[in-house]
Amino acid sequence: MVGPIVQEIGEDYKEKAVVGKLNVDDNPGVTAKFGIRNIPTILFFKNGEVVDKQVGAVPKQVLTNKLEAIL
């Protein structure tokens, strides 16, 4: 459900940010490292550190507002 929105944001911000998706079933170490317990969970990083998180499906505008605040 959120996948297409993440892809759109990746295209919209390709010059400003790196946007990607991760399959939690294939990467249990990553999910454990960041304490991801619910899907979808979107982590926002800056300088290698998590600076914000969104758990659950939300409209695209919510995600772009968070991204803009970080940039």
C-alpha cells in the first residue's frame, strides 16, 4: 500500500535524498537493529542516524513534510 508512495517520493526527491525499500522478511537483522515491529515503518536518516520514524500508512504529504523538515 505504501510502496507506490515511497517510489513516487524517490522519484520526486532523487536529486535531494536517497529513498529505498527493504524487505523485512529477507533482512531480519536490520529490522531487529532498528526495532521495527510494525509494517509499514518508514525511517528517516540524516548523517547515518535515524532522525524520524513513521509507523503505519499515511498520505504522501505526511511523508514529504517529514522529509522536507529533515532536508
